[in-house]
Amino acid sequence: MRKFIIKSIFFFLPLFFILIILMELMLRNIPNDYNYKNQYLKNNSNSITKLFLGSSHTYYGINPKYISGKAFNASHISQTINLDIEILKKYRNNWKELKTIIIPIDYFTLFARLSKGKEKWRIKNYNLYYGMNLSNSLSNNLEIMNFSYKTNFKRIVSYYSQNKTSITCSELGFGTNYKGNVDLIESGNTAALRHTKKDLPYLKESINILNEILYFASKNNIEVIFYTSPAYKTYVSNLNEKQLNLTINKITELADKNINCTYINLLEDIRFSSNDFRDADHLNPRGAKKLSEILDKLISDR
């Protein structure tokens, strides 16, 4: 019996590893926002004139369809400023026509890192699909380790049997998986609490990153626009005054010191109403059209 068990283990173990490898390859082959945007930038970065970076506030808030020239939304959900610069650096020799870089500086921007948040599993997307070496851990370099086998199996069946991809953005990078508005009061409270940092980490590092972006832009005659995204009053009223003022003061100071930089604070802009929000700190498609047109006019007027 013991010999039979040992033989069975030696027989099935290689099959198990083959199955794991096969699942990993199948999962990586499923189209998603990250490999789509990476490929788009590989093919088009030399002709893009306006580049939008940032987190979900940009992903759902900027629709390049309403931006003049060749614009692209290179943001991702929970993308932090240290990843913005990695995308910019990855194609540093390709931005032949780039005239404007637009980056949101929101309440949490200077104090957050994807690798330290609840959605740190997304780090693997930058390693696997952008070819960035952000982490050497197995979980950050394998698809199969970030979800349960049941979930991974469903993803495989969904794509290979039903041809459903994981791409949730438009051709120009705008987030299209809009599912309707949620409660603006509850989402304002929870989002503000989630975005408030107790010890305000990464401030110095974030300012250094922004200075590096500004230096790159200056060398290449590129204008940089920082903006604070519009939010609903239930979100704004729950923000920590110290963190908010520190953010606004630091970005205002940077803009004042750099002639190629502009900062616009749209946090409480009266042009946005409750009808423009999907939740208290994210715009819906209507609000995104409005914000895109506002920023396009700002860029065009300079």
C-alpha cells in the first residue's frame, strides 16, 4: 500500500505541475486593461500629444474622446504616483509628439502606494503586462496566486468558452464598466475614511517623483498640468483638513516654481452636481465628459 501511494504521488505530481503551468499561461493570455494599454503605448506613444496618468479618478473621469488631438488615458484603478512615473519612464524615448502630461493630485495622491494598500495584488499586473520589475515575490509575478482556483477556473471558462475578456476600458483607455450611481452619502463617508492617512507617509518621496516628472517634461518641452478631481460634498466634508491643505499647498508651490506647470483645483467646482457622480469621489460618464472638456479647454487656452 505504501509503495502504491508513493508511486501515485510520483505519477500525479508532474501532472499537477503541468496543470498549474497550463492554467497560468491561459490566465496570462486573457486580454486585460494592462496588456491592452501596454500594447497601445508600444504602438502609439510616438504620436500621443496628451497623456493622462493617475488612479480610478482619471480612469473613470477622463474620456479622451472629448480631448482634442491624440490623447490617451494611461491610468489604472488604484494606480499611485510611483507607478505613473514608471509608465512615463518605460516609453521615455518614444514621446516624440507629447505636448502635455496631465496628472491628478488628489487628497490621497502624495501619501499612498499601491503596494501597501488593499489592492496590492494589482502589482502583478505591472510586472506581468508592462514588464516592470516592481517585486520579486511569487504572488506579484504569477496570476494563479492572486485568486482562488475556482475564480481562476471561471476566468478561463469565461474567456475561452464565451470570449469574454477582462478589458474594461475604451480604445483610448477610459473606464467603461459603469454600473450606475451608488449612495452618495455612504460612499462619501467610506471613501474619505479610506483615503485619510494617519501618519502621511511618502510625502517627500512623492514630491521627488513629481520633480522628476517636471524635469523630464522641461527637458522635452512638455507642459505638465496637475489637477485635483471634482468630488461630491459628502466626500469633501469628511476630509481631514490638515492632509487636504498640505496636498494643495505642496502642489501649488510646485506649480509656482516651474514655468511649464499648471495646477487647477476642481475639488469643489460648482459646475459639477450630484448627477455627475457614480459615487462621492468618482464621476459617471456624464461627469467625465464635463471634466474632459474643462481640461481640454484649459490645455487649449495655454
